[in-house]
Amino acid sequence: MGRIVGIDLGTTNSLVAYLDPQSGAPKCVPGPSGSTLCPSIVSLDPDGSIIVGEPARRRLLTQPERTIYSVKRLMGRGPSDIQSELKLFPFRVDPSSDHVIRVRLGRKVFTPPEISSFILRELKNWAEAYFNEAVDRAVITVPAYFNDAQRQATKDAGRLAGLEVLRLVNEPTAAALAYGLHEKQRGKVAVYDLGGGTFDISVLKLISTSEGDIYQVLSTNGDTHLGGDDIDNLLQAFAHEEILATDQIDFSPHGELAQELRRELIAVKHRLSQADSVTLRFPLPNGKVFVHEFTRGALEALIRPVVDRTMVPVRQALGDARLKPTEMDEVVLVGGATRTPLIRRTVQEFFDRKPHTELNPDEVVALGAAVQANILDRGVRNMLLLDVTPLSLGIETYGGAVAKLIPRNSTIPAGAQELYTTGVDNQTGIDIHVLQGERELAKDCRSLARFTLRVPPAPAGLPRIEVKFLIDANGILQAGAKDIRTGEERSIEVQPSYGLNDNDIERMLEESIEYAEQDFAERQTIEAKTEAETILKATAKALANPNAASLSQPERVKIEVTTAALQDAMEGSDYKLIRKQIDELNRATGHLAELLMNSAVQTALEGKKLGEV
Amino acid sequence: MSTLPTTTNPPLVCWNCHERTVGTHFCPGCGKVLQLPQQSDYFAMLELPRKLWLEMSVLEHKFLQLSWKLHPDNFVNASQEEREISLKRSSELNDAYRTLRDPIARVEYLLAVEGARKEGENKQQAPPELLEEVFELNESLDELRDAKASGGDTASLKQRLEAAEKNFEQKLAEVDGRLQATAREWDKAIDDNADEAARKQVMAKLNELLNRRSYIRNLVVNVRKELL
């Protein structure tokens, strides 16, 4: 088994972290550039290869039609859900989209879990390069307010990336875990998490028991379509209007100029966290320059509606936990957008308490995921996370109403059962529609799945079928049925309303080989064998050199023995053994190399003056 | 959403070591997590008597203690079978805690396991002594809806409904008080080892109070919705 990591699969950036055994503290893994942030941007190169992260970001400007960002907004959603997003995001949704969205990159079409799997695979490669060891299991974080389909889509992405997803952990809970470990916090903690595309609020109770620390989530709430992106969209809409008014240039939101402007505006936003005013100078295609002075006050006026929207779930979560804002012992800020001074102020005023910002808000979720990964990997028994389901689970009843079976904020795993019978004689099926949400009518809730319960023919009312619903520790629903009269259990064929079914996944797993790099061990073995062949050739050539004649007999024997050992190792696929034998041979040929080097230097110097060397 | 694996009925013998078992949660023979026996209930699971007054801190302590042992985190590297049992057991524990923590859900559950929970023949039917007030309330609600639809004056109607809402909220509090008193009767019947007839009488009373409570609660919820 390979290593396990914690991954924060974010809207804007993704990170991978691990628990450092020496310090016992979680750490983020840096990528090739040295940064721990991998921009969640994917680009399809014209040669068919997949480019992820910073290199893909550059292509947002040069090849926007082959590049996608913020794909997390599409996870677990259907085409009709995202009409409002399409006005603001340059997603090219393919007409073939049905229960799952398909996005076009160049000439190819991908589902959101596939695109997310490319990001996960990139992070897996970062970690493998860092550890020089295979990584095959992960804990992945999701917004606490993600529904079943969004969670399932994330799990599917992990599977497509060649990772066994041991657990999905809610982002604010992961952050609390990282802070708890760091600060030894106790009592009631509120986590305010404003990410690139999602907002979560979780209220936790940290309990010390004789067995260890328990992180019990009391309530959670949020908005899976509210984040820093919305602030950027407001800024962009504002700038587009200004430019239209002053220069009569209408920006298409899809164009590369709009992307460039967006990037500049984000930079302005970041600088306004420190500075009181920032002047933007943006060259326009008509040769003029758009100049605008942004003040912090004006920015705050612009983004206040977004900040106010976050406070609705905050109040709801506190109400559900039956707590007042001032009853919280600690408040924690998570997510890059919480660097905004207006957000810090608003949260501080609401809770009447200075929020914690000690840990890097970009990294803290990944760090918490690494802590949970370590708990699961090593069976650490001194920490326990008890999370909740963010949305009530229900079934459709007569007249399109919803009967709630598992209320929101129930500790997971959670279960419920419902007894069904037939309404007419010899009825052979009962249709069941499973939903998630707080509204009273089925049409206002999120459809999770529909299935037909098979019933043996019998007089009406006689069959008694118990359907069991179970939300697992990942917040994902499972369903099963039992015939009460016979005691026979039966499985249920479920067609998810949104998302991939098993056949889709199988097909994608096959297709993914096209993009997948080889398995880590396989790749290492191939590299080690290539290196071994090079050194074997060089050794044979060196031994044939007249200058090798001065080698002693024991030295020659040693070289022969280690050469044979390396050749043996190459028969197998243990790359560590091959590397060990390469080292052995390198040591054995040390003197030989020296002899040849000296003679080569002599040859090279012959006939030359010293000054020419 | 995925399909729940099918499992066999909870056995009287341990699924792992095949010894006859008497443990509540773990096999005394081999230490493996056990399926819950069919006749078990939430009270037994949390090692509590079937009584209605619970010390919340005791309940929470039991819940946390068992969570340490039964949570799926502890079984990540276990066999598929043991993982599935742990998932089931852990969900049952959480369901038990959620139910027993809530005083009303606790009474409903007790009556259900005792086979004494009978919902009203017709949930829409008002208790006789409330008939007149309910009739008035419904009339006011209709008037408010009409006024809203025709854009007429709603202020005075709203005032009347707010008063009615307060009135029914007070009745709800009364029912809750009577439920509490009857719950104490139940606990006393258990402590005194009262005969079945006496117990059944208390349960019938509890059942009637639950039905009344749910009726009044629906009224209040409906009024609140119209007043929003």
C-alpha cells in the first residue's frame, strides 16, 4: 500500500498535505514551482495531453477555449442548474449534457468529475515526486453544504484519478481539526469558511474525554454557490459597465481580454486588503487606457451584498445549534476571501470576538485533511470527528409533498426506514423518489434518485417492504430494502438524478488510461532500468579501455559480481532494489572511473597550452 | 446515492467466531463488533432503563463513549463485512442519541417500542374542546388569504391572528407540561413495577397528549406561515 494524503480540492486552488511524522504536524506539499497552491485550472493541449495548474492558468489567456477554471461549481449538477453560472463563467457546455454536464475543451468533451480528476492526479504526482513513493489513498475535503450528488461526484473524481477515497471531510470541520491540533482549542467553535466558490458555516463542540478529543459538529449551513468568485464577478461587471460607458467597448465575458481584465481586477482586490486605494490602468483595444481609482470604501460598498448573504446561513446554523453568537468560545476564519478586511470586521462584530487567522487560510483545510488521513491510516484512537448531514433527507409523498426521514444536522452515519405497501391488487412496483432539502414540496428540493421497488404480486396492502436509507460518514446516501414478511433483503437499482452511474465510471476509467500517467512504481521501474542499462554499457566500455589494465584483480572481481547482481535485479520490477544495485556498481567502479578520467584529461591536454584549457 | 449492501439477519451467534454471544456491542469471545439483535431498542443500546426522565449529561457520556468504539473511523482497515456492520451500528447509535435527546421524540419512540403509539384516526380532526377556537382561527386564516389576494387591508386580521397564535402557543406549552407530568407517572410505574394494565393506562394518556400536541403544533406552524 502506498502513502495517504489529505487533499483540498478547491474552486480556485487545490492543495495536498501530509502529516509529518517527525513533528507530528501537518504540512502542505510544494509543487514544481515551490508553491503549495495548485490553481484549479485544466487545459487540453492540442497534442492531447492535459495541463494542470499554473501552466494551465497562462493558457486561460492564450487558449481560453481549451481551458477551464472553477469546475467545482459544476460538480454534481445538471444542465438546468447552471443557467445563471453560464452568464458569468466561460463554461462551454456541450449539448450532449443530460443527467451530468459535459464541458467542451477544444474538440473533446469531459464531465466535471473527469476534469477534477486531472487536478487530483496532478496533486498525486506532486506528492509522489516529493515522497519518492507511490500515493494511492486520500482524504478529500468538500464544502459542508455539498449535497449527495456533489459529494458522489467528488468521490468519483478521486476514483478516476487512481485514488482510493477513504473519507470525504467537510472543509470547515477539517479547518477546525487543524486549528484544534495547533491551538489546543476547547469549547464551542464557529468556523466561517468563504472559499472561491462556496460558503460554509459550521458550529462545533470540542470535547476532551479520557479517550481523547472529540470534534462534534452541532450544525452546519452554507451556500454552495457563494464565494470569492462572486466578488470577482461584481468587480468585473462593474468594470465592463464603466468601459462600455466611457469607451463604448462591450466585453464578451468569454474573450481573452475579459480574462486579462479579470486577472487585473483580482490583483486590485488583493492589494485593497492592505492599501486604501489602488489605481487600475488597463490598455484597451482602441489604443486608449482605462484608468480607474478603486478605494477600499468603494470596493466594500460593491461587495457588501455578498458579505451580507453569508450572514443568513450563519444565523441559521447558530439557531439550529440553539446558540447565541456571544456563546461561541472561538471563531475561525478559513478561505482566501476571508483576508478581506470587510469580512473580518463583519464577523468580529457579529460574534463580538476577534476571529482566529493564525493559520494560512489557503492551507488550513488541506492541513486538516492530512490530520484526518493520518487518523484513518494509522488507526489513531485519540481523536474523533463526528460530523453532520447538512440537508434533510426525505421522500416524495402524495401530492408532491416531502416526508422528512433524516433531519438536517443529524450526526452521520445516520439512518431511517420507511414501510411501504401496495395500493392495488397485484401491483408489482412501488416508485420511490428520494430528495434532499428543507422545502416542503418535492419540486423545490434536490432530487437525488428515483427507483422502483419490486413487489411480488399480492392483494393490495398485504406486501410490507421496508426501505432503509443510510447516510454514511462521507455524507453519501445508500438505500436498501427488506421484505418484512419473508425477511428477505434485496438490493435496489438506483439511477442517480444527477451524476455518473457505474457504467459511466467504468468507461471513463478505461478512457482515463489515455491521459493517465503510468502507475508510480511502474514509472520508477522504467526509469531505474534505463539508468541501469546506461551504467552497464558504460562499465563494459570502460573495462575494454586499455587504461583499465591497471585495475587490481579483486577490483575486477568486485565489478563482475556487482554487474551480475544489477542484471539480476533488472529481471524483476523492484525499483528500489535496482537503484541499490546501481549504487553498488557505482561504488565498485569508482577507481575504474578515476583511471579513465585521468587518462582522458591527459589526452585532452596533450598538444594544448595550459592557457587554452 | 448508492445501493446498500444486503446483509443477513442479525444472528444469535457471532458472525466472526460463530460462538453464541451475549455482548451488547462486541463479541466477548473474539472482540469483533456485533450486529444489533432484532429485539434490541435505543434504550438498551445506550444501556438505559425504559424511562422518560434522562440525565442529559449521562446520555451524552454514553453516546460519546460508544462513538469512540463504533465509529467507522475505527474500521477503515477491517474486512468489508466488519466495515458494513460498523457503519450500521454507528448509524443506529446516532439515530438512538438523536431520538432520545429530544423529549418529544423520546416519548414517541417509547410508545412505538411498547406497541402503544396510535396516531389520531384523522389527524385533521380537532380535539372537541378546541373545536370552536379552531373554527374561528380557520375563518381568520381564510379572510387573511382573501385579503392578501384582493390587496385589501390585512393589518387588523394579522393582529387577530397574532393573538390566536399566542393563545395556541400557550396551549402547546400546557400540553408539554402535562406530557412531562405524565412522563413522571410512567417512570414511577416502572420504579414501582406496576402491572401491565396500569402501564397501558399511562401509555394511552401519553399517546393522546402526543396527538393533541401534533395537532396544535400544526396549527401554530400554519398561522406562522401566513403571518410571514
